[in-house]
Amino acid sequence: MKKRIAISVITSFGIFMSACGGGQSEGSAPAATSVTPAPAAPSPDQYDPKRGEGKFKDITVGDKLDEAIAATGKKVFDVKCSSCHKLTEEKLVGPGWKGVTSRRQPAWIMNFITNTDEMINKDPAAQALLELCLVRMPNQSLSDEDARGALEYMRKNDGVK
Amino acid sequence: MKNKKLIILPLASIIVAMGFNSCKPKSVNNAVSGDAASKVYVAPGKYDEFYNFVSGGFSGQMSVYGLPSGRLLRVMPVFSVDPEKGWGFSEETKPMLNTSHGFVPWDDLHHVQLSKTNGDYDGKWVFGNANNTPRIARIDLRTFRTAEIIEIPNSAGNHSSPFITENTEYVVAGTRFSIPPDLSNGDVPINTYKQNFKGFLSFISVNKDNGAMDIAFQIQCPGVNFDLSRAGKGVSHGWFFFSCYNTEQANTLLEVNASQKDKDFIMAVNWKKAEEYLKAGKGKKVSTKYAHNVYDEKTHSATSEIKTEVTILDSKELKDLCYFFPCPKSPHGCDVSPTGEYIVGSGKLAALIPVFSFDKLQKAIAAKDFVGDFDGIPVLKYESVLYGEVKKPGLGPLHTEFDNKGNAYTSFFVSSEVVKWNIKDLKVLDRAPTFYSVGHLCVAGGDTKNPNGKYLVAYDKITKDRYLPTGPELSQSAQLFDISGDKMQMILDFPTIGEPHYAQIVPADVIKNNSLKIFKIEDNHNPYVSQGEGATKVVRDKNRVDVYMTAIRSHLTPDNIEGIKMGDEVYFHVTNLEQDWDVPHGFAIKGATNGELLVMPGETQTLKWVPDRIGISPFYCTDFCSALHQEMSGYVRVSPAGSNVPLLFSTGKNQPVADAKEAK
């Protein structure tokens, strides 16, 4: 059994804002109301803000955690991510990782961490985060496997067993 | 009034010089025509068509320009320390400047040579020579960094270097200032030059795959000044040609005493024969001392090894290895045509250009057409080797390069011009003034088997009034010519660093796609790397303190360090965790007497710091990296020797113990 993670853009955006703002409660996210909802079924040539911009389209993840893949993700996190991201909700340089897998679809996450510059230039949610954090997330040259590992490690961090 | 005189003088000298020539001189006024600007315009964001690798002369460095725009793209540190790159300041790069004399911070880089395969540029490496303390450097064109430096023993004034064979089998280094060999007792009267001084030609092998250099052999030759050299190619592959002056063997006032003879020599060396002699065990191993320095891209560190032995072949004993043929008036350049058939000699004091034939050279050797010998080496008859002379080309020819249409271009220092002539019929076709006193010149691909022939750059020795004045010291000047038509057309003037002795022009496509963007952090095997912030630490061993630090936009970890004491030697090992192109971080700490760092993405570099006073020393990133670059800083607390302040380090938290005990 495989399932897709799907959470509405508005909700996830609200969480993201609050996370980046540094541990505010979810309800107090102020900018969420100003976001235009994405169309329900975007046509292929339209930008899909759920998927983001990049090579990854339909990323399916298992019900259960793949410990081996998550372990590779932890290595990537230690070397390339932990300088700026905490595993809690607390913002360091960038947002904390806690809850990111419920805010974002797997493809969005993998596109963002591998195709960072284009995403920041194009994606409304990424741009809103930049306004809060003011440091452009660097492209850390993650391979496809690195990115998949990081995603699995994020899932582990979010409680997937 | 004074200004006017200054301007008139160089003009007058050019006009007087032109008087000797058959072609009509061009005046300065018509030297630049209307469409020059459009020919050199490279729109913002667009790439140049060519890379131009230019020696930095007395700066000791090598620069990279884009052509036709003349934009300076990079200065690559080679034989001199370079604060902009941290070269020679970081602990990792210091060994690159080690020699048998110790650390040499500044040398004189003369010539550049791009590596070749089948006689054309292959884009792998570019070589440069240190003239003063003889060395050859290899720069990796993936990183645009000096990867290896080898010292040349038994040598001084390493000038006829670093010229290479058509498949980069060898880089050759010839000595300009003959000296007594290293092994001999050099404590001799200087006026025993003829008996005791020798010239050595070193053949350095280059590993095809990784570029590793090794001195394969040295040829011991009579004491003269070996000035420049070129490898044979095509039909003359297997031979090497060296211009020789001071065949008078003078040891004082060379200006006069080395200019006595009507003709000096070009030496032809059969290096394939040398290889045979070497295989046959004819080489003598002699002990000496020279440094071999290698920069390892994986450890981001250099090592310097002192080697103690070279193999020497004696030109006097080993027959058919070396021949001299006469060349007028203290020859400087000896350049080989694209087919390898012709060798062009350029006598610095001559008013003609002799062109020698490789075919005639071989026939003359076979016929033993000698006029005598010089210190045991046969001297061939001038007329037997000569193809012909270019008559009245100008005054003081120095260097010649070639285009793709059978033409040669020679620089004339005394008459300050570039002269185009045809290799076959030796007729002068065009001449263009330079501003002023051109030394080297280069044509795109001009020393390869297949020259590109689109552009020529003249590198001038005198700048004078070409740019806005900047006090007594002026940058040197280069002039770009479009040589695609019948007439050379000057289209750009641009300033250069140091003194550009020689340069090469290569199509950008040969190099640009191999250029590295980052060093992979996973491949960083520096012994002091921090693979992520979690790996940062501060370790004390007696009075040595190693700080394993990371840098990423926009903080350094650790950024609060306490427990450093007077008398400590602190090593900051800064790892840049960025994995994005063009995001270096810098590192500087107040009062550091030996420099700063610049660290590329994925790299580790180390700064040694010996605190000289008690107190708080801030450190920070010196290379603007993000909107919060100003925040990228930290503090070190230095306590008295013997203090009991514990060694503490952190980022993003205050140490509770320190707060409680010492907060006021």
C-alpha cells in the first residue's frame, strides 16, 4: 500500500510561515490569508505549486519508514543541512524541519532541495519564506539519492515509523 | 611644454625606425579604424570567444583574460604569495612555495605553455616557469590552480622554459645563466667561466593522465646563455631548438662583451636520441637537491619533498645529441612553423630574420657539413641550414608566431612594430605599429600545428601615455589586432598585470566545460575537515590548539571560543560547507601576523594564529556572502598563560558557567 501526502496549500503555507517566524503558534500566522489558492487541477503547462519546479514529479513514499534510506539522509543532514536547520520547529537560519512532510508534498521537497535557485525564483511559498529568512537557501549539490534520503529522514523526524 | 616633448620622442623614434622599411608607415592616427569597438564588444552576460593565458612576469603570477573583450577574468597565483587567494598564507598552500633554498615568496614568471596533444591545445594544463629560482609549475585548468611545482637543479635564470613537445611528452627548461654544476665546488673565480660554468637543459616528463612531473634527464652543455626554445613538431617532432647568446662566454658587461660576434647559435637537440642514450644507460646519476611540491585536490593540502638525484647526459661525450648552427646577433626567439619545417631565428640586434629549414638541417648533419666545433659540439655551416632571410623586416626582431594562412608575425622591439610576412617567399606583407616597444606577441593557436589565426596580441614593454597617468608606475599594455584580413587592424588596448612576457590564446570551448564549480564536501580528505557542524570541535595538545571550524551562510561554528592562553599556537581549520558555485567564505582574526584565509565551497584551509595579547579577539568572514554577512563573526577569549579558564566552544548559546561566574 502506498499513499500520497496531500495537504492544502493554504494550510501548509500557514505552518511554514509560523515555523520560519520562530516558534509562534499555528493560529497566529498572519500572512496565510493573503495567499491565492492554487487551482484544483493544474494543466501540464501551468506551474504546479504543490509539485514545485524541478525534475521530480510523482514521488511515492511507503506507509512505513525505510530506515536504510533515512540513515543516508541523516548523513546528508549532518554535513549539508544542520548548519541552518534544526530538527525542531525552531528557525535557525532557515525553518525548522519539524512538520515539513505534512506541509509539503514529497516532490516539492525534493525539487526544492535540488533545484533551489529556480524554486526560489518561481515558487510563491519559497519566495514568501525568503522574505522571512532573508538568506537564500544555497544549493548544496545534492544527488537524487541524497535528496530522497533527506526526504526519508524528514519523514522519520516527523514520526513515521 | 614638458608633456609635449615626452609624446614627441616615442613618435619620432617610430617614424625614424620606419624610414628603414620598404612599406609605408602607418601613423598613430589611422592605427584604429571605425569598426574596432564593435569587434571587441562582448555584451553583458555573454562569454568571450577565447581564453588568453598571460604571464605575469615579475609579479610571479599568471593572468587569464577574455578575448576579444580584454576583460581580466582571473589572476592565478603561481610563484608568489597572493593575499587575494590566500596562496602561500594558508598552512595548506605554504609548501607549494618551498624550494631547496626554503620558502621563496616572490619569483618572476616568464612564459606560459598550454598542454598539447597532437600539436594542438588539449585544455588540460598550463605551464609556467620561475626564472629566478628555477622552477616549472603546472596549473590544472579544471580548477585554475597551481597543482604542482618542480625545482630545476644545476640551473639559474630558467628562461628558455617551459616549452613543450607536441604531445606534452616533455616540458623543457633551459638555463640562461650558466653556473658551475651543483655537485662541483662552485667557489671559483668568476672569470673562470669558460672552464667551470655549464649550461643545463632539463627535460621534465609529464604523466599523460594526471600531469605528474619528473625530471627525466638533464643535458649538460657548454656554458652559454640559453635564451628561448621551441619543440619541433610534425616533420621535426623529436627535436628541440634553443637559441644561444653569449657564445663569447663573457662573465662581465655582457651588454658589450656578449655582443661581439656576428653570429651566435641555435642549438638543435635530438631528444629521441637522448631517450636512446638514457635507455642504454649512458646517463650519469649525480646528487643534487631540489624541491618537488604537489597540491592534492582531495586533501586540499600541498606536500613538499626534497629530491636528491638527477640523471645527466653529457653533450660533449654523446655524439649526435646536440648540434649548433649559426644565427645572427644574439638570437632571442627561435620559433617553429606549424608544419615543423621552418625554424625562425630572431637576433635581438639584427636587421633581418633568418629562416632555417629542418630538411636542410638533417641533410647538413648527414653530410657532416661542419665549420668546426664549439666545446666539442659540431657547428653546422650557416648557408647549409638556411632556407632564406627576410630582408629589411624591421629592427630588433624578438618573437614569431603563425596564422592559418602560411604567414608569420614577428615582433620588433627597437622599431616598435609587428611585421607580417609569408613563410614561403619571405616577403613582408604588412606592418603595424605598437605602443610601445613590443616584446612578446601571440596569435590564437600561434604555436600549434593548426593556428586559429583570428587575433594577435602584442605585449608592450613601455606604456607611457596610453592610459590615464597613475604616478611613476604604470600597468603594462597589450594591443589586440584583428588579423583575419590582409591587413592587421588594431582593435583594442588593454592593461595587464606585472610584465606579460608570453601568452597563449585558446578557444574557450577547449576549456570552459571542464571548469570545476565546487569541491565535493564528501571528497574532502583534509585531516582537519569538519564534515558538518556536528563535527566541529576545539582540541588542545599542550600549547597547540586546533579549531575545527565550519563556515556557511551566515555563521562560523564555533563562534565563541574561550580557554585560549598566551603562548598557545592556534590553528583555525575552516571548512566551507557550501556546495554552490561562487560562494567562498573568508576568515580573518584581529592581529594575525601571517594573513587571512579564503575558502572555496567544500574546501578546508588553515590559518595559524599566535595571540600576542590578553583579551577578546574578533574574527569574521571577509568575503561578502549573504544579506547577513555582517553577522558572520565570532570571538576568541585569550587568557594569561597558566589561567584556569576552561576550553569552551559553542555557537548560538551562552556558556552558563561563564555567565554565572564572570558576568558583572
